Amino acid sequence: MFADRTLVIATKHAKERVIAPIFEPALGVRCITPDALDTDELGTFTGEIERRLDPLETAREKCRRAMDATGCDLAVANEGSFGPHPVMAFVPGDDEIMVFLDRRNGLELVVREVSASTNFAAQEVRGEDALKAFADRVGFPSHALILRASPRSRQPIHKGINEPAELLARFREFQQRQGHAYLETDMRAMHNPTRMEVIGDAARKLVDLLQSNCPACAMPGFAVTEVIRGLPCAACGLPTNAPSRHLSLCGHCGHREEQRNPLGRTREDPMYCEFCNP
């Protein structure tokens, strides 16, 4: 379905470095990037351009613009968000959405990868010791930094700092002007190897979905869409939080299948039962 077709990766932040090596051998596509696509028009992490669409619609729009710019009918795009992890509230999280569009076949597939593997952080710093401590903590200089006057200031703003001498010089400019600077991690993919790894995880998840075909219509994207919990406890027989069934759905033709006992067992260990082991 995808072999020998051209896939445009909608990015200006070098995401093709990790996406193309995953997609090309798995799907047989040839990956390109659009020369003139400016994805920053849809919003920037530092707020100079406000993101007006949600992450999913932003990724879709990137795909549409990349296909329009190149004439390709196959596109993939990614949009990341950063903040508290949705499960571990006091841990920063990287939430990556990846969208695959196939105009020829009317196919859209979406995956989400949420990871606690991120250096996302920001801090007001007033001295060089604090500057160095923050930089060391977030993996500088392999991970670039951003300096500006305050969290919402737009000018001056210095992005992509990955040289210790430049970091110190820029900080001293702010320190002389106002006594402090606001320091934050640069979350653009080409400046953040940790984020690039999470994008790679999302790409692998998307390829797995693309290689999962519906048994009814053979279209890609047949996946588990609902997990029904309640596997009975082996000791007391009461329902536990363990999955008892998986429901899979084809987004193209609507075919549904139910898989019972997805864990390969009909009873759960009592150690995981809230009644036997509260």
C-alpha cells in the first residue's frame, strides 16, 4: 500500500533524522522534507507565535501544508507539548502526537507517546553558579538553552544556545541590564536529543499501527481501542483492575473484534486484588 511512494515529513526542526530511518525500511517509502514549510507559523514553544490549534489539529495542518507544498499524497507530522506528566503530576512530561495522512486512500492514523523522559525545565537565575547548576542539570551543552528577560518576554530572546561561552556572555548581558535572566530548555527537536528519542518512540508506535491490518477490509490501523478491566481474582473471585477483554476497531470500515483474556490467563494473582491485598 505504501511501497515506492514518497512520504513528506512535515518539519523544519530536523525530525526527519529520526523518523525517516524508521519509516523507510518498514514501509518501503522514500522520505523527503519540504523546503519552504515554516511550521513555526502554527505556533512556537517560546510564545512569539501563539498556537491557536490543539496539538492534534496542529499536526494535521502540518501534514496538509506539507502535501500542498510538495504535491505528495502521503505525509507524517508531529506536535509535542510539555508540562506536568498526566499520571505523575510532579514529574515533567513530554506528550508527542504523531499523525499520518494518506490522501490517496483516505486514511488518517494517530498515535500518542507520553514520556517522563524529558529535560523540560525553566528557572530565573541571578548568579553564575545558579546558571551553571541549571545547565548541568538539563544536559547542556548537548541540549540547547534559551535565555530571555522573563517567562513572557519576547525581545530580546536568545534560542539554541549550545556553547558555554555564548551562554555566559548572554547571561551577563541580562545580568548587567536587570540583575537576572530567565533560563529554559530549548524543546525544539534538533536542539533536544532526549525529545528526539521520544519522537522516535512515537514513530515506531505509528509504524506498528500502519502494519496492523483490519481482518475485514485489510486497511492499516486495526488497533485496540478499549480495555475492559475486571479479571477475577484467583482467591476471592472479585474483579480486579487487570484487563479481562480488549476491543479492537477498524477506523476505516468499523469492523470490531473482542479478545478475551489478553494477558493469557483467566485469573489474576491475589497480590493485585484490592480486596485480598488492600
